[in-house]
Amino acid sequence: MTDPQSAHRSSFTLAGLLEVVTFGALAATMAGFLARVWWVFELATHFRPQLAVVLGALLVIWMIRHRWKLAAGCAFFAGINALPVMSLLWPSESREAVEGPQLRLVAVNVHT
């Protein structure tokens, strides 16, 4: 005799968990681009490097599992997240050296 509630229990799979993580990362990327709409979306803009790494790892996983649509989505959004980070790592040579005194600023945020 089977438990009547066992038919209604949902089973969690690794593939299902990976899909949830994938769509969460895609939604976080899109939320970052909606930062001007609502301040809560602006919080997602701080995680572009992490989202690029997570989506890159998911890209490899989905390619191994032959889920090409999810792999393409991960590749596209990983690139979108990586571009602003790469532009900061490799600054353009069009910046001119500013002559004059340099200003150094130090900020400390402590609660004492």
C-alpha cells in the first residue's frame, strides 16, 4: 500500500536545480539593466563578475548535457555580464595623463 500523499510529493533533481539557478542568473542580469526603473533592480548591478562566472560554468554544464538553448542563453548573458568588467580591466589608451597635483582620497566606514 502506498502513501496517498507520496503521489503529490515533488521530486527535486539536479537538472531541475540547475535550471532554477540558470533562470535566476538570467533574471538577475536583466534586473541589473532595469536599474533606472526601480532602485531594487540596481542591487543586481553589483554582481556582474559573479554572474559571468556562474553563467560560464552553467554554459559548460548545459553543453555537456546537450541542452543547446540553455547553453546559448548562458553564453549570451555571460558575455553581457563580462563586457563591462573587461572594459574596466583593459582601459582604453585614449585617456590622457592629467598634469597637476593628484588627489588621494581615503574613506573608512566603521561603526564605533
